Amino acid sequence: MRMMMRRFLTLLALSTAAPVMAQETPPAPSAAPAAQQQDGGGLVVDVEGGISAPMPIAIPVMPTQSVVNTPAGSTDALGRQLADIIATDLRNSGLFTPLPANRMRAVAFPEVTAPAFDYWSGTGAQSLVQGFVRANGDGNLTVGCYLYDVAAKTELTRQGFVVPPADWRRAAHKCADTIYARLTGEGPYFDSRVVYVSETGPKDKRVKRLAIMDQDGANHRFLTNGQSIVLTPRFAPNQQSIVYMSYVGKIPAIYVYDIGSGKQRLVVQNVATTFAPRFSPDGRFILFSMAQGGNTDVYRVSSQGGTPQRLTTSPGIDTGGSYSPDGSKIVFESDRSGGQQIYVMNADGSNQQRISFGGGRYATPVWSPRGDLIAFTKLAGNFRIGIMSPSGGGEKLLTDSWSDEGPSWSPNGRVINFYRSGRGSGGSGQLWSVDLTGVNERRIPTPLGGSDPAWGPLRP
């Protein structure tokens, strides 16, 4: 059985700093499933209709061939925790309903590649996730991940992950991503991180610190000490650094923070106010807004520093700025028409066109990583998160709370993070997410209050 497991696994070599996904293609299912088929065959979840009828999925505890103590805990305990994280990821997507533990029996190690389909069919599960965890002789862990169609009694996909003990949670997120992508046909997003501004204290005396965490709130840590105000952090495309705005010595400036070393470097410093820096998709430029001579415009500067280039010149306030995924266009907000609206221009500042024409005002536009949508904050009585096409059509509001703002896209363009402010002087902000249906809305756990979330790309 051990040789069979090794032969069947497609291993993912994950180092602590830069894991790399193996490229071998898993074997195709041997037969078409009996229900919920797509044109190419295979069990699938409708990402729209699935919200109202989530797929029942069984994710039993992952067995271990022999119990071994590791720096992350014993392998049998890890098997339970891995299954729990996979179930939580899939449940949080709104598209799956993992079976409760009391409706699943224990799975023996040999069953991982030979499921008891008749038993699982009786539980009501349409799909089944089985796997294992093993301690390797080199100190790493191997986590196997298998997805089955219960009705068709076929294997849909398999993947394996070799991780250092400190990265065991990443193996769970990678497994959940494999399942999500196979069953929905959409890109993965669970193995990703969020950087945000952690806040504590009353609104007029907030202590603001940069903080980073996994997308589910785990592995949380603070990056700055709160001695200087920090605002609007955004990941670099390579995820090794973060650009943000800070008031060091009460002077607004743009800094780049290196996540690995903890060092920061100054990019732009000016007595004029600067706003909302953001990297270009290739990492060569940083887009930001700056007030000069009573006018606020959108600028770009080399990510290594230098002289900023002005991109907008109209009277009024032009702020924000987010590149399209291919880097050819920029979406931004401007009040040149008398109120905050959304505009799109070429990356060099040419061909500026207004795209928002609904009632109210629009702010903080950000382009989806898929390129098909722009998320924004709608100001009309309350603050709401909305989406529209890059041409301005198809406007849809996703939230309806008192104050929701600051959208940021998941790596697959399916979910949006934002922050929700409480009422009154003591009301603290909280991080939330909502998917494109507007139905699956949930709070993201943080130790303190939070604002300005930025969802990073999928980790390598």
C-alpha cells in the first residue's frame, strides 16, 4: 500500500519561503458521474445556484499510517485539524455543506485510495474528500488529498503536498483549493494572505498598525508598532513586499515594507498629501494620488523611487487608482463632474472616460484580477460595496450595511474583502467578505478592529 500511495501521489515540493506546485497532470476519472454533469463530464457546482443549494460533501479525518510526533503535533491530531480546515474553507465559500462529524465514521489508511462508496452514498454526500498525513524521515510532512464523486464511484482529482511542519495549514488550504477548483471550474483562493490596518482606540485617537494574516485569519502577526499612522497597504505582485502610506513625523510618505526582512524604504515623500499607493501588475510602478497646488491628481512613480509622473490634470480631485490585470488601463475616482464618480484611462493617462452614471457617489474603485469587473464603494445614504463592468454597465450592489467600504478582490475574482465601520465615536471597523452573489457575507476574524484590507495573490 505504501508503494501504491507513493505512485499515485503528485507531490508538491513546498519550501518555507517559496513553495512550487508540481506540474504532473492527475489521472482522468474513469467514468462520467451520474448527476450534476458539465459538458465535459464530471461533478460540478453551479457557483450561482450553489449558494442556495450547497453541495453536501464528506471530509472525514485524514488517517495516518503510524502516529508520529512532529513540531506541529502528532500526525493523528494533524489529520483531524487538516480535515477541519478543509471543511471550513469549503463551507466559507458558501457552495458546500460539509457533513458533521457525527455523520461520518473513521476512515482506515487503506481506504484512502479505495473508498467505501456504498457507505458514503448512504450519508447523503455527493462528493468525498479523503487523504492522509505522514511524517517523513527528513522532518517534512506529506499530505495526500483525493476527491471522489460518490454517485459515480470515481476519482475526480488527486494532489499531494510535502511541507515543513510549520506550513501544515498551507497543505490544508492547497487541498481545499484543489477541490474548489475541480468542482466549480473557477480559480483557487484559499492559500492566500491578507494585509490590513489593525486599529484600536477611539476614532479620534486610533492606533493603526500594519498586520498580515492568512485569508482565514490564522497566522496573524503585526508588522509595525503603531507609533506612526499607516494607511492603505497593498501587496506587491511577488508578495515579498507591501506598499503603504505612513505619517512618519507627521509627514505623509509612501513606503515599501519587505515582509521577509522587516525593513522599509522610502519611495515618495512630499509635504503635500499622498493617497492610496498601489503596484502595477508587473511591479515596475507604484500608482498613487498627490495634492499639489490645490489640485489632487493621479501619479505613478518607479517602484524603486524617483520623480513621479503626473497622469491626470483636470481641475478637481482625482484619487485612488487601480490597474487592469494586463496593466493597460487604470480605473480611478474623480469629482471633476461635481461629485465622486469612476473614470477609466489608459496607463499613460490618455483617453479618460467616465463610466459611472447611477445615483449617488462612487469611490475606491479596484479592478478584478479576472479583468471582467470593477468593485467600488457606493455612497448614497449609506456606504455599500458594489460591482460594475469596465464599461460601466451591469451595476450591482452586494452589501447594505451602514458603512461598508474599501473593496479588495480575492485572487480568483470571486470574493471581495471590505471593512465595515461601527456607529459612534467608539465604533471600530471590522473586516468582512462577500461573494459576487451578494448572499454569502461573513466576518473575517481579527484580534482587534481593522480597516483597509488588501487580498494578496495566490501563494506559489
